[in-house]
Amino acid sequence: MLRRVGYEDRLGGGGRAGRPDSWFTAYRGDVAAAAVVPEGGHGSEAAGPVVSAVLAAG
């Protein structure tokens, strides 16, 4: 389920603690994939491996 994220929340305001969300997008040929890992830190650390696995499977 998607949730709305306000401008302040995306910048770490609004009382939100923890690491930033991790996001990563990539494509190979005609297949594209995107992933978001809440509070995952840097995209290449958490969301990158998810996207890599999706592209490797496709």
C-alpha cells in the first residue's frame, strides 16, 4: 500500500527519525525495475540489490 509523504517528511522533518529511505531504479534492455526500502539508507546498499535481482530474473 502506498502512503502519502509530505514535503517535510521527505526531508526528515515532522518527527520522523531513523535512516533515509533507500530507492534505486535501473533498466536492462526493455525491462525496467524500481525499489524502495523504508529507512534502508543509501540506494546502492538496500534497494540496489533488490533491483539487481529483478533484472537478473527477467
